[in-house]
Amino acid sequence: EDKVVQSPLSLVVHEGDTVTLNCSYEVTNFRSLLWYKQEKKAPTFLFMLTSSGIEKKSGRLSSILDKKELFSILNITATQTGDSAVYLCAVSSGTYKYIFGTGTRLKVLA
Amino acid sequence: GAVVSQHPSWVICKSGTSVKIECRSLDFQATTMFWYRQFPKQSLMLMATSNEGSKATYEQGVEKDKFLINHASLTLSTLTVTSAHPEDSSFYICSARLDPWSPLHFGNGTRLTVT
């Protein structure tokens, strides 16, 4: 059965800390791995990763994929209170299927 | 780019009535749209995959006669919750993509409350 597992489930840090969120997966016919940030409404797209070892970066956020070990990490440096959200990892399998993890709930304290 | 608009953002209806939710891709054509349901503090649960011009593919356990999906054009899909009951109260989110190699982009969701 296809599955995506995120860890930790929740995390509380202070502003300025660096956090690493994990996503491991077992899927057939892997196509891509996606990271999303969800605040009060629907998820907003952060990264899509298809190749191993190539870091994607956007400001203080970066992500990398390891297709051999079947995992990805999302790093957030110098965290701010605005980074507080649920971070979702999803894996695309085949043409139509997306499997979502349960998310990591991040809270950044001022 | 890649904006998905969902309407309404919230709706309250009485038990037994039907509610229609619209999902539009504003700046791209989406051959495939996806409808999700999310319960509080849980992840997204796929309800159905909607392909333009053909019948939607429903996930196991999702009643197709209750959750009617129509994808009449490359920029519009609708979800109609028929004969709504309080247990249908939830957060419904649509998503769309340009093609299988592009990321999913989500609408802002619709919070449905059935009284």
C-alpha cells in the first residue's frame, strides 16, 4: 500500500531557530514529491522535487530529495512566527494519484 | 501564475438541501482537477478525480450520487453536495494542475456547515 509518513507530527520552536521536517514514502511508480504550507485555508505550494540530490531553495526554505532512501527534508532557517503552519508532504504516483502525509504542525514562538 | 479560485469560501445550509461549490483555474487550463475533504487537524482526503469531458473517478467509500462532480470545461469543475446532512459538514478543497508534470495548486477551500 502506498504511504507517506511525516515526522515529527508537531514541533514548537523559538524565532530564529532552524527546523528540519521529514517526509518518507513508499509508493509505486514515483513521479514527484511536493511540499505545501497550510495555514488557515488551503495549502500553498512550496516545492516540487523530482531528482535526487538537487536542492531547491526559496528564501529561508530549502528542500532536497533522496530517491534511493525514499525521503525528503524541508529546512527552514531563521524561523519567524509567520512560519507557523502545517507543512504537508505529498507524493505523486503515476498520472493521477497524489498521496498526502498527515503533516507536521509547526509553531514558532516569538 | 497558477491561481485556483474556489467559491464560495463558506456556506451554511439546512439539512436536505443541495450545495454547489465551484473551482476555477484562472490562468491555466486544467485537464484534471481533484476534490478533497479535510477534517479538523487531519490531512487531505481525496474524494474524486475530475477529468474534463468525462466522468469523475471516485475514491472508495465516496458516494458518487451524493457528491456530484462536473468538469464541463478546462477551467471549471463543480462539486454538488446533494441532500446535505450535518455529517457532510467539513472543509472541501479543490486543486488543479496544468499537466501530470506540474504541481497541484489549491483553491482556498469551502467550509460547509449543514444545520
